[in-house]
Amino acid sequence: MTFSKKEAFSDEFQEIAAFTKALSHPARLAILDFLAKQNQCVSGDITDEIPLSRTTVSQHLQELKNAGLLKGTVSGTRVYYCLETEKLKEMKEKLHAFMEKLSSNQTQCSI
């Protein structure tokens, strides 16, 4: 029986990996930080805050949306983005639990 490398890892690991990949660019962190300070935001406003082209910001917004961290609403010619707070809380708990498991390892490496 053959399976892909992705199937060799648990759903939890895959979900944490996708979440951390979405956070792995400073522009995406800046976008999330900006949105956390807003109630709702027009994508053009984000471009004014992030020192990147509109196209690049749009690509980062799409990555964050694909990861489930943002939701977007189209209104006329504008797209309004806001944080998907329930998903962020869920991922915070999962990442915290994973990091706690790693840091609670009592084995001391002597290297």
C-alpha cells in the first residue's frame, strides 16, 4: 500500500503546520496585527499600512484566507477583511498544547 508523505502525519500536525506556514512571513504578521486593531478593513487600507505592492498584499491576504485566519466580504468593488477569531483561538490552543508538550520534556541533552 502506498500513501503520500502528507498522509504519514497526523491531521493535528498537518493543521499546525499549515497554520505556522501562514504565519511564516513578516508581511502576514503585519497584516494580522493591523486587522487586530480594526473592526473591519478595506483591502486598500491594508496596502496603505504594509510597505508592499497591492498585488503582493493581495497574495498574502489570500494565503491568510486559505489558512482560515481571515474572512472576506465583497461589497461592490471593495473587499472587507477581518480576523477569523474562532479559528485563531482554536489554533492558539493547539499550538500552545504542542509547545507545552515539547517544553515539558525532562530529558536533558548533554551535547
